[in-house]
Amino acid sequence: MMKDPVIVLPYNDSWPDEFKIIGERIRQALGDAAIRIDHVGSTSVKGIDAKPIIDIQISVKQLASLETYKPQLESIGFIHREENPDKTKAYFRERPGTKRTHIHERTWQLVRAADSSI
């Protein structure tokens, strides 16, 4: 099976705006169930070359209630990837034929523990 080639591009000033548009759609779909919605990954760092993939982390109270969030995210075009081996998060991807986007859903407690700024 051939994998997609890894493409790294120069920083693009549109990446923060792309995140804002997707983040607003997520906020509308999840409301207060999303404690935080953050732009993460290399496209979130101004000035560095990156794979042109918008990575978004959603912080929620519990992953155990995935069924609470899954229909809303799927309704705005993201598909749950059950085969994700990292069980500390739920992982969603874009629908085929749309811009590459990765959604990482983690519990708020796990995000707080890893956040050195708190």
C-alpha cells in the first residue's frame, strides 16, 4: 500500500485563519461541551515550514462520552477514526476530497496536566 507523500511547505499566513474558521464551526457544533479549542501542531507556529495540515485539539470533560461529541463533529464534516492506537484521545479526520485536517479530542484533565503554562 502506497502512503501519501510527506509535503512540507513554507509558512502560510492563511493557516491561522483556516483554524479560526474550522474552530468556529466546532464551537457552534459542540457549544460549551468543548472546554477549549486550540490550534496545535506545526501550522500553529508562525514562520516555520510545515505539512499543510491544520491540527486542532478539543478539550472535553470526558472521552467516555464520545457519543455526545461524535454526531456533532460528523455533522460538520469530520469522521471519527476508531483505529487510532492512542487511546488517550479521540481522533477525527476530514471527509475525503476536503482539506486535510486532524481533530484531536482529549480530556481537559490530561490537557491541564501537560500544559506547562498553568
